Amino acid sequence: MSTRRLVVAVAAAAAASTLSAAPAAAAPAPGAYVALGDSFSAGSGIAPQTPSGICGRSAVNYPTLVARELGIDTVRDVTCGAAESENLAGPQTGLGGGVAAPQFDALGPDTTLVTLGIGGNDIQLVQLAAGCFSVLPAPLTPSCSDRPDTYSDRIDAFAATYDTILDEIARRAPAAQVVMVGYPTGIRPGGCLDSQPVRPADATYLQARIDQLNSVMSRAAVAHDATFVDLAPTTRDHDVCAADSWMVGAVPTSPDAVVPLHPTAASHQNTAREIVAALR
């Protein structure tokens, strides 16, 4: 085990409390924890929200829960809704002209843990999902699975971007253990047309693209000695079709999570558990 892995592993093993509202009883981990990522990491739309400008960070997102569980005092959560990979090294401009600083600015020699959840906006996963949802039956609207598939090639090509991102994290934070966080299961193959307006073939196609992006991310993690947290196994039974869903549907039904096709607070709790387990 490398020194940087050992630093994080020891800190994780020391944490004895559960993921709850109570603060962790363990001693703080050395160094800083930096959380990088998009809305799936920021918890955009999940109440309560923090004063985070254009980024829409939730006070109960998984970076907050991970830091609490591991007893980390120095936390720089720079996750931001709508972030793309270019916003890691460059600023992000939002609606109304608000600007978020480059996320990589939070990295430094004191960083011992980094979580990274990025890529969905680059390949336009949410736009793909929105295009697959339709209240009109075929053939009144075209099936997204029947359109020319530009997404598969786009996802495969994104592997090079992950390589660049991970190289830059290693350069800026050489002591950090890096955890790449996959995207949760959105919708089961075949979908659930009775509750969500997406045709069976389109649901299968949509989830296949999410799975493909996770596979690309996993391979990048292996190539760069990072840890990949695969959320698919623990979220498969909590997709947008499930009675106990951890995903907001096409039409939000709770004021506590209002961004369609995004994870709920329960999903963030699960993600935090999976990250902590991976570090132990």
C-alpha cells in the first residue's frame, strides 16, 4: 500500500460513528479533503442548500457526510451544479453572470483525499435522458434509441479527458488518495412506463449509456492508481422506477429534492457509505 493510501486508510479505519447528524467521534484525518464534481456530487436541488452561489451545493451532500464520518476538519467542497471537465481547470459561469472559481484551485500539497464525480455534463447525460422521456406515444415522437447514436463514441472518447484530469490532480496534490465516484443507476432496463414517461427500449438505451460512462471511469481509475466507487450495485433497486426511489423523477414530487433526474438525499447517504467503505 502506498503512503498516500495508508494515510487515508488509517483515517477511515478510525471512524467509528455511523452516517448520521451527529459529528464523528474519531480523530480528524490529517490534511485536507477536496471534493470535485458536478450536480450529482454537489447535491443540487436537495434541501437544505448552502450559500454556494451558482453551484447549488446541499448541506447534506456526500462530501459533507464523508468528511463528517472520517472526522476531517479541513474540507474544501467545490462541487458545482452544471460543471463540466473544463470547469476543473477554468472558471464556471452560471445564470445571471455568477462565476465559480476553477475547482482545481482547491487542491494543494496539504490535500490527502480527493473525490471526483464528473463527466455527465460533458457527454450531456441529462439532456439525453430528457430526450428519452416523452408523454406522447410512438410514432408521434421519435424514440431516442432509434436516433443516430453519437453518445457511445463520445463516452469512449472521454477516457482521454479522465486521463488528463487524474494527471493534473496528481500534479497538484501528490499526497492525495483519489476516489472516482460513479453515477448511480437512473432507470432499470425496460423502464416503468406506468410511472415514468420513457419507452422500454429508450430506458434500456439510456441506462446502457450511464453504465458505459461508469465503465470508462472505472478503467481510468485503475490506470491511475485511484479508487473507483461503483454505485450501480447499491442503487439498482432504488432507480426512478422503484417504490423506494433515490432518484428524482421527470416530475419532482418532494420539495426536498427538486432537480429532475438527479439523486436524492438518500442517494447521497448511500454514496457516502460506499466511499467510506472503499477507504477502509
